Amino acid sequence: RVGVVNGCPLLSRVDLSRNRLKRLGDGTVAKGRPQGGGLVSLNVSHNELESLPVQLFAESQLVELNASHNRLSALPDEVDKLAETLEVLELDYNKLRGLPESLGSLGRLRYISLNHNQLRSRPAMLAGIPTLKSWQCGFNPIEAAPDQIG
């Protein structure tokens, strides 16, 4: 079985939004692309995903990931594998209760949106990302404001 991106070596943007996807297969990301290209933008919003495959982080060079409006309860620790590329991360309307500490290593992240999740505490690791320009975290049951903003 050929994955979505593995079968199209020049594909850089994929929009799989507004389907009924329950899982992403391992072939959603390309492995070892000799052309030097790669998937840079993935939109899997408005689906029924409960998790994101580790390969999505470990084997891609994503710049933008939109996984909003799903059923995600956690992100893999391997999100730090995108430290050199990820700039935009949209995770609104999920069931996230916490975030991995490895998120703090995303040295190019400019925008993160976490509205309408189940976060009870401030994502402290975000304070250490020097490139972060916009952090959206409304409509969560957060009990205390961050000690440090900006």
C-alpha cells in the first residue's frame, strides 16, 4: 500500500481536512525523499483523529501542521524532531490535557493555537521559545495565568 505522500514525491502541501479520518497511516509522510523536497504543510483538521503518528514528526520537515477539530488527547514527545522546521501549530478543539515538554524545543515556532482544549495549567515550556509571536489558549479550564508572558 502506497502512502498519501510516498506515492507523490514532489507533493509539499496536503489537505485532508473535513473527512472522517480516524487514523493517519505511516505513509502519510514521505521517507528519505531524494529530490530534497518534502511535505511542509499538512491540514488534517475537522476529522476524528485520536492520535498523530510518531512518523509524522520523526520523518517529515513540516513547517505548518493543522490538527484542529479532532479528538487528540496528547501529542507525541517526538514533536521535538520538528525543532528546525515547524513554525505554525494549530490544535484548537481537541481534548488535550497537557503538552509534552519537548514542545519547548521548537526553535522556529511562531504561532501556536490551543483554544478549546482541556488544559488545566499553563504550558510553561512555551515561554522559552524565542520565535513565538502568537499563542492562543482561550477556552481552557486553566486555573492560573502564566508567571511569565513574553
